[in-house]
Amino acid sequence: MRELVYNSEEEFLSGLREIVKQVDPKKIKVVMPYHIEEVEEILRLKDSKVKFFTLVGCVVGCIIGFALTVWTSLSWPMIVGGKPPVTLVPYVIIAFELTALLGGILTTLGFFILSREKGNVEIGSDRFIIYVEEN
């Protein structure tokens, strides 16, 4: 793996443009001290897959929220004034809370799973680094 280090943003962007002309963008990894949107355009990056973790977490959380409240009210019924034991309106609060909770947990988990670093990466560096995978 070839490592190219730049000290300024301008040098980094021009070097990245030159490398993309020679190498497949899928074989390039960049480390930057701050986010630069132009890098996404140069590398033609796809959308993140973290949103699927969020979707699964929210759907599962909502289902669990409603299932938990319905199961609880059927197992220990409190029939007051002839009302039905299962009324969904008050259970929306619990379902919403579990939707937000599991959505947030799975989003964080998905972020860490998908962003595992490979190779020698300097965290907190003030330099711009381009790693090029060689065949």
C-alpha cells in the first residue's frame, strides 16, 4: 500500500485528482483532518449504508414497542369502565420511544461496523494522507 502525505488542502486535492486518473477510485483511501466535500466528488463515493441500519433499528423498535405493550395489557388486563384491554393510542408513546432508541443504537453500531479502519492510520493528524492499494 502506497502512502502519500500532503500538508495543505490544495496540494492534497490536486494530488488526489492526478491519482484518480491513474488508479481505480475504489483502491484509494483518504485520511483528512476535516471533511472536504470535493473529495466525495473526486472519488465518486456512493451513499452510506448506515441508513439501512437506522431503518432496521426503527422498524424493529416500533414493532417491539407495540408488541410489548399489547402483550403486557393482555397478560395483566386492567379493564376499567368497560374499555377494551388493547387500545393502541396510548401505546404509540412507548413504540415511538423504542423506535428512537433502537434506531439510534443500530445507527451507532452500523457506523462503527462500516468504518473499521485498516492499515496504519494516524488519528488526529493535521496532514492529508492518501493510501493507494497496489496490485
